[in-house]
Amino acid sequence: MAGKTKKNSKNVKVDQHKLNIGLAQMLKGGVIMDVVTPDQAKLAEDAGACSVMALERVPSDIRAAGGVARMSHVKLIESICKAVSIPVMAKVRIGHFVEAQILESIGVDYIDESEVLTPADEQFHIQKNNFKTPFVCGARNLGEAVRRIHEGAAMIRTKGEAGTGDIVEAVRHMRTINEEIISLNKMSAVKLNKKAKEMRVPIAILKDIRKNKKLPVVNFAAGGIATPADAALMMQLGSEGVFVGSGIFKSSEQYREQLTLAKSIVKAVTNYDKPDILRNVSSKITSTMKGQSADSLVNNEKLSMRGN
Amino acid sequence: MKKNTNYPTIGVLGLQGDFQEHIEILTKLQIPYIKVTSSEDLDKINGLIIPGGESTTIIKLLKTNNIFKKLKKKIQLGLPTWGTCAGAIVLAKKVTGLKLETLKILEIDVARNAYGRQKESFSADVSIPKLNKNRFPGIFIRAPKINKISSKIKPIAKLKNGEIVGIEEKNIIVTTFHPELTQDDSLHKYFLKKISH
């Protein structure tokens, strides 16, 4: 009997993981927008965002403010959940499983264990398999992506360099992951085994990736996307959807301009391989985020260096 | 296996959502398909699948990509159409929890996210008598609920508790679950039978 119960509970976990990967599959081809108020969340929904990320401050403001960045205020997240009918995500610090427990209790649809907040644990990420709520995690390369997937992440995004409006890091991370996936193809069994050890991951996941030529979960782009062209660039590089952080609400103070930019990015992601439509949506943009080149940051200012 | 070169082309609405998963099943069944993202694409197809995804996003993109009106007309004129999950919302006449105008084609009342947030997403056996299946793997992700159907409409899929999760009316099929996320392609085959050569 005990054996049977154990098997059932394992099945329940497998089922839940499938449902959690499934929600990410529903988000594909869509734009997930950072919002800091219920009004911004409504603007995002009106623009056609497939989900919103509820935050106290967008990454560029977190960068400017300094100090310790933590999970957003519970009441803020709750008010954003009430304001929109699309899925709501929220961020927790790397390794801070209690913040994650709180977000699960609120009922957010996805938890982002994010390098944008100040890490809580230098050694361990959250054991995401212990949660019912799905997690998305950032990655700079295949090893990071697979470690997060092994811990239970149901969705991966590039780390990019959040809050800069500079796309260069997101491009690097997407290209790196893709190239590393392709390189698995040529590896002998011995080499693949060595690679798995190097990456500190089970070889089974690498074998699965090699066979399917893609990650076993959905892979989005994030970190530095500021224009419709940036979003389409990431899609053409193989990303399955995009996160836009500071890009929209740091482009302008004007509601109308923000809405136009948000709508344009949504349309650009759908039509990412149609230059005529991209030209058309780009022509409507009057204002974009000023930004800061990722290259000008020293290593300890780079959020993407957090977590491994 | 011989290629179905003479087979009609299926369109998969590719604005947002899990259209790729439907495309993979059609590819496996060797059915010609195109990804539909413009109104011109609608002229090239003999049947349409509206995939899962975020219904608000899909409806907005139907409008901004100028597909909405023509699609509505095509379906009303008999284009075989299958909506999975978000697709059900897009086709429904009345939707609780949505401020946007849907295609308003099917006489059904649908409630969005009726089971709750992601924590309440679930999988369950679905019975589909037409396919002789008692245990079709039903995957329900932030799924809508069909609250009311007109007397003309036939339920084709139910949960154990009798709840209707799939219906058929003339050229249209709607399921609130996601067969495209499973290995079971029997509903895809059933839909393909609706399309005349």
C-alpha cells in the first residue's frame, strides 16, 4: 500500500509539472510585461500582453535605487492579480524559498526566481519541484538552463542585462544556449558524460535535449528588450516569446505613448519574420527608453552575474 | 506511408499560443498545413484550428492583424473550425470575465478561468463516446467552463461528473482542454474527417 501511495504522489508531481510547462506553452508567441501598478497592468492587458510581471520597481529603477531588492509588497501583487484576467507573475530572490511560499499562497500563476532582486542564497537556488506553482528562471548558457530545469523550473528565459535597454547580453545568452544545444549533437557518449559532469546535471536531460534539439521547457528572451525590433530580433534568434521589463514604462511618461509601444511590441512578436509589418509598427513609436550600455557596467553591477 | 499530397490544407491560427504543438501533430499525420497570421492566409485553407493561448491577446491580434471580420464570415459560411481552450472563448457568443468582443459564432456561454488560477489547473479523464474513449487525457490549464449551450448543440466530451468540456455544432468543434499537449491524436483525426476533399 505504502508503495502505491508513493507512486501516486509521484504521478501527481509529474502531472503538475506537465501542467506548469503547459501554461508556459500557452504564453508562447506572447509578450510578458513588467508592471508596478494595477493601472500599468491594465495598460499591458489592453495592449495584448499574454501575462504581466508584478513588481514594486522596474529593473532600471532597482538599479538606480541600489540597496536590497526583495519580493514586492504582498498587497501590491494582490491588487495587480485583481486588476487583470491574464496570468500574473512575480519575482522572488534567488534561493528565497519562503518568498516563493508567500507568492504561492497569494496564488500568482508563475514565480520568477530572479537575478534582478538581491540574491538570498549564494549556494542554492530554490528546489522548485517542491512547489505547485510553476517557476521561470534566467540563464546565460545551457548549463545554467539545465541546472534550473533539474531543480524544477518549468520555463527558462535569457538573463540578458535587465534595466539597461541594451539587447547585447540577451542576444549573447540566446546564441550561447542555441550553439551549446547544437554542439551536443557531435558529442560521443564519453564526451556527453563529461559535459554532464561539468554542468553538474543528470546526463538524461542532456540526452533529451540532444534528441529534441531544444530545451524540454519553453525558452523566452529577457533583459534589455526596448523596441519592437529588439523583440523581433530575439524571436528570429529562436526565442519563443519575450519579457519586456523597463522598456515600456521607461520609454515615456505619456499613457498613449506607452500603450502604442506596448501594442507595437506585441504585434512585432507575432509578425517577427515580416519586415513590412515590423517597419509599420516601428514607425508608430515616438519615444524609447534611453538606456545604458551593458558594456559600461563593471562586473559587480551586472545583474546577470548573480546566480549560476 | 504515402504522403497526403491531395489532402486539403489546414490552417493553424498562429498569432499567439501553442500553435506549434498543433502543427507538430499535423506534421506527424502528414497533413499539409499553414500558419495563419493574415487575412490572405484564410483564402488558402480548408479548415482552421484556433490553438490554446491567452484569449485576450489572440482576440486583440485578430483585430490588429485585420483577420477578425473575414474569419468570422468564413466560419459562418462553413469553414471547419476547431477551437482548443482559448479557441473556445474566441468562438463563443457570450463570455463571462471578458470585456472584449469575441467572434460570437457559437451559442454557448463560457466563463474564463472558471476553475481558478494556475494552482487549480488539472488533468482528468475525458469521455468522448464518439471516439469510443472513456479516458482521453484531458489537460485543463486555466481553463474556461462551458456554462450553457443552446439546444441545437451536441456535447461530445464530458468529465466524470458530467461537466461538458467539448461540443460540436455543424462545422465547429470546441474543447476546453488541450489534446495538442498529449500524445493522443484521435481528436485531431476526428476534426480532419469534417473537412471535405
